[in-house]
Amino acid sequence: AQRVTQPEKLLSVFKGAPVELKCNYSYSGSPELFWYVQYSRQRLQLLLRHISRESIKGFTADLNKGETSFHLKKPFAQEEDSAMYYCALSGNYGQNFVFGPGTRLSVLP
Amino acid sequence: EAGVTQFPSHSVIEKGQTVTLRCDPISGHDNLYWYRRVMGKEIKFLLHFVKESKQDESGMPNNRFLAERTGGTYSTLKVQPAELEDSGVYFCASRTSGGSNEQFFGPGTRLTVL
């Protein structure tokens, strides 16, 4: 069965501290993994996807197939990073997304 | 480029009434998806259109939900009759065919059934 888990519902860190949002998945095959972010009063938007292997807004995420994880990391959190973060997977053929429950990140001043 | 739009942004109806939600995808996007997030739960897939055809409707909860995409442009999702448990946020997303699997999301429609 396809499943995405995000163990933390809420994560609070101070500005300038490192942050790691955890994501684990189960999928029989080779999925494509994504991180989507929803800032207050805005729509869901793509933050990262594993195949592009890029850093956006200082965030990175590495796909670990052995641990079936796709954790999102940023070395120095900023207040504007406060948002809801969703990890999602898609099958190989443009299938629908399976979303995790989301983690609300709160960066404190 | 205009993004995915959804109408209405909010809808409050009584149990037993009918509601129709509309989604306008990004122009040229053949793939259109509907998702919903009911209170306290995860965002769940409802169905997937490729142009005007239903590619996958495995996520539709029951036959009170009817989705259409006549002409392969905008899509509607009708709930008839609405029940209390249908309350939530309904998202639409669209994607090009081929290339990236990135989906572009609309702002969502918040549906409240009283």
C-alpha cells in the first residue's frame, strides 16, 4: 500500500536554528517524492522534488531508498519559513499524489 | 500565466442540498485532479481526468459525488445530496502531460455542510 508518514504534527524552532521535517514512505516501486508548502492564506505550492536535487529557499531533501525517507532540512530557519509542509509521493506514470498528514513549522523570533 | 482557479472559495449549505464546485486548470494542462481534506484528516485523492476522460476515480467516496470535465477544459464536482461528513476543503490541481509530475494547485473551496 502507498503511504506517507510525517511523525510531527507541529514543530517549533527558534530563528537561526536548524530544522528537519521528517517524511517516510511506503511504495512498491520507485516513486517520485515531493515537498509542498502552504503559507498562511496561500495555496499549496511545490517546494522541492527529489529528481531535481536542488535547494529552494535554503531547503534540501535527499531521498534515502534504504530507509524510505525524504526528510526536509534547512540549516538556519527563518521566520518566513513558518508554514504547513506536506510530503507527497507520486507513482511513475503521473499518478495522483499520496500526501502525508503535514507538519506545521513554527519559527519563533 | 494564470494559475489554477476554483469557484466558489467558500460554500455553506444544509444537509441534503446540492453543491457544485468548479475548477479551471492552467491552460493547456490535460491532467486535472481533485483532492479533498476533511477536518483533521489528510489530503486525499478523489479522481483524475486526462482531457475529458476519467483516468482514475478510485478515490471518489460514494455515488453522491459526480465529476465532469466536458470538453476537457474546466471541471465540476457535484455533491448531491450533501452530508455532514462532506465538509472540508476541496482542492483541484492540474499538470501537463509528459515531463514533470509536478501538480499545480488551486486555492481550494471550503465546503461547510450544516
